[in-house]
Amino acid sequence: QMKKQCDQKLLIRMKTECVPCSLNLDTQCPAGYTKITNSTGIPDCRYYLDIKTHTLSFPGCRHHCVKEFEQPECCQGHWGPDCMGE
């Protein structure tokens, strides 16, 4: 009995919203995602504040998150919904 199903592991990456670095300690990744940065995250973004008639931009921080996702796929030489094709 040959294995006909060869699931692909996909890594989905996302970044949280840019916020002031001091506030980023408590930022959580969305449900199902794992945070791969720690403490205040990565200072690689800018956030904006509207002050009356002006918009000011400040350097901020965000976290990087990953989620592992298994995509069902047939092994080579098999196909179809049940991976039976030879």
C-alpha cells in the first residue's frame, strides 16, 4: 500500500499593525498564528497620528507571526480527489 497523499506544509506569514514600540509588548498575533518576534517586535514601520489639520508619522514597531498550514496534495503519479490515478 503506497502512500498516495503527500500533504504540503505551507508557512503563512503576517505582520501585526504598526504601533508605538512601547505599546507593542502586549500585541498578540491573530488566533492560530505564532509570534516569532519578541519583546517590542521589529522597528521597521511607521504609524500615523492625525493632529487637527496635519498627519504626523512616527517610527513604530510590529510583530511577525507565522501559521503552519497543511495543504492536502497527492504524491507524484497520483491525482484526483482520492489520489487514486496512476
